[in-house]
Amino acid sequence: MNKRIILAAFFFMAAVFSSAAQDVKTEEEKLSSDYYMALYRDKDTVRADALKTELFRKYPKGMFARRYAAESVNAAADTVEYMALCDSFRKEFPLSDWLAHPDSQGFVYMNFYRGYAKYLYASKQWDKLREVLPEMTYTMLVDLYSHGPMFYIMKVPVDPREYVDIAQDIIDEMYAKKDADVDMYSDGAIRSGAESMKYYLAVQTEVLQRSGRPADAVKCMEKINEEDRYDQYPAGNEAYVMALEELGRDKEAVNAVIGSAAVGRLTPKLFSMLGDHYDSLDPKPSATFDEYYSSLKTEKAKENLIRDVQKGMTDEPYEHFILTSMQGKKVDSSEYGPDDIIVLDFWATWCAPCIAALSGMQLAVDKYADDDNVHFFFVCTQDEPDKARIRRIWKRGNYHDMTVLLDSCRDGSNGYDKVYRSIIHGTSGIPQKAVLKNGRVRYIAEGYGGSPSGLMDEISAVIEILKNE
């Protein structure tokens, strides 16, 4: 219950001072503003209680009573009382009434349903959750799916068969409401959620395929129009291909791999499958696999890649560094020549996106394995130099030929981020990619977009630009 209380207090205070800043238009709004000022600014509980009594007497079903009831659920003594208060709020102040006559306090419902639905999901009260789903708007459902099934399939090693049914119920409700999403932070304006729905369908495809439901997985993925189908979620593309193969639809599976390649959204497994497909072709459509892979990409994908890479290109000097590898070997940046290209991946063992991006970096390492002028180093930064933990990550991902360097401490610091700080400025975010050449930083990029082959393409594009200078 404590987490709910803290979260509610945050939104409560934010709403209080936002409301206080608005023009008072009605007597109820004026009394409400006076109540919150007395309670939070003046700490005058006696006056606040008197104002609250007056508000309930004059406006028993008004905006203040509704908001007070919604936020009071978080002060419940136990889960039984919490559930009872939630049911009481839903009955006394149904969201359908607000949707019929929207006002400026849609956030009350957003905060209530956000907390309530997540609680029901986390406590696996899924029958109760199914009762609540029809009341929720598209945005509320997106929030629930993102923090429930999507988080589980991406981050939690739990068999998706445990939650596939409730996940599908949420997705079905989202799909039904995607074209009439209600903006709860204005006056109930209607907007479309159809574009974002495509991504969640691709995620649900993975949930279904990994739950042993290939036919449902294919049906789910094919709700996305073919033009946009493969540009959503690489793991969803892989799940779709696997489901098609399970159903014996091998030709369609190959076409799906090619479609994923066309937009640069391949997982390592799909990239390997594409290579196997190329090897099976006779005659070969291109002289090399790299040429074949490049030929599959749409012009839009190529243009997007070049545009995105150009945003990260730079030309600044950096301090030469000496770092030690996991095996105890010294790496001195000053020893590399003017034609050498050094790719640094700043990561940490506690950073999930950093670890997720390693599969894409492995593809890039493999691609340039025979190029003596391209050097990849994976700098563990802002992290304790825990070699055992690093080895476990490398073993779990089956990573190879990827040299790990351990960042050192700055003078007077124990932060293990000396080289990171000397190259990356204005942020502390990771993962960060830095590409160096001839004593200068030539490319910087923060974050991970979720596509292993997309990351390989990005790094490859930078390398080729620098090689061709």
C-alpha cells in the first residue's frame, strides 16, 4: 500500500498547485482552491476541514467530492479496504459520466485507473481486471499493457503462458478503442491511437508465439497493414517468422524475413536466417551477402539511416586514454594510426538497454572481423568492475570477439567513469556509442532503438563514412 500512497501523493500535489494556478470560475472551484491552499500552503487543518464539510454539503456529487473519493483510496488501511473504496468510487463516480460531460479533471480518472489496474494485474486478480477493462480508455489500457505484459515479455523471465490470456484481453480492448482515444488531460477531445496500436500488436505477437499459439500470433501480426508490419518491433518480427514456420508456411516466413530486412528490423536470429536464405539461392542475386542485404532495403530505410547517422557526426579532439581489458591487457588509444577506427560502446551491467544492444553490436563486430583497421571496445562504465558478472552476461549472450575494457576512476572520485566523462559531455546516459578516428571523436549516439540489425547498420554506416573520407 505504501507505494500507492506515495504515487498518489505526487499526483495529488501536482494537481493541487496546477489547479490553484487556474482562474476560478465557479463557487465550487473557489472553495476547492481555498481548501487545498489551507491544507497544503497554510497547514491550517481546521479551516481545511470546515471547507471540506461545506463542499460535501453543497456539492455531494461535484468535482471536489469525485477527486477526494478517488484520491482517498490510497489511504486504505489494507487491500480489502482498498478494493472496497475502489469499487465505491467506480459506482459513485463512473467514468462514463465524465465522458458524457468532460471537464478539466480527467486526470483524476487517469491516476485512479492507472493505479487500480496495475494493482489488479500485479496481484493477478485478472477476473476483476476483466470487469474493469471495458471502463478504461485507450491510453489507460496502453499504460496497463506497457507496465504489465510488455514489461514481462521484454524484461521478466516468466513463461508468457502464465499471462497470455489477460494480455490478449487487454490488447482486444485496446484494438476496439484505438480509433477513439480520449484525451483525459483536456476536455475529452478524441484522437486516434491507431499508429501506436501497431507496435503493441507486434509485441503481443511475441507473447502469443512464445505461449505456443502460432496461429493466434500470425493473426495478431497480420492486423498490422503489410506496409508497416515489419517496422515496429524486431522481436515481434522474429516471433511472426517462427509462428509461420510452425504452421508450415515456410515461403511466407522467408518473405517476412526479407520484409524485416527491408526496413532494418532484424534480430540476430533473423539475420542468420537471411544469410541461410542467401546461401540457398542459385544463382546468387548479388556477389556477396552484404550486397544482397543492402539491396533489400527500401530507399526510405536508407534515407532514414543516413539522416539519423548524420545527426551524430561530430569532429572534436579527445584525451588519449589507457584502459585495462578483462584479461589484463592494456589498450592505449595513442597507439592507433590515422586510418584506424575505434568504436567504443559505453555500457554497464545494471543497464538493461545496454545489455539488449550487445546483440546488435555483435553483428557489427562479426561484419568487421576481418578488417584490421576497425577496432571495437566495450567499456564498462559507471559500474563496479565485477568481472564475474560481466562474464555471466557474455556467456548468456554467447558474445565473442568483443573486448571488454574497465573504465577507471577520475582523480578524487570512485565513479569508474573517467574515459566516459572525457569523451561524452552534457549527459550521463548510457548506452553511448563513440566512434574515434585519428585522435578525434567523429560520432556520438546515445540509447538503443531496439533493433539489433538497425544498430549494426548504424555503426556500419558511420564506419563506411569514415573509411571513405
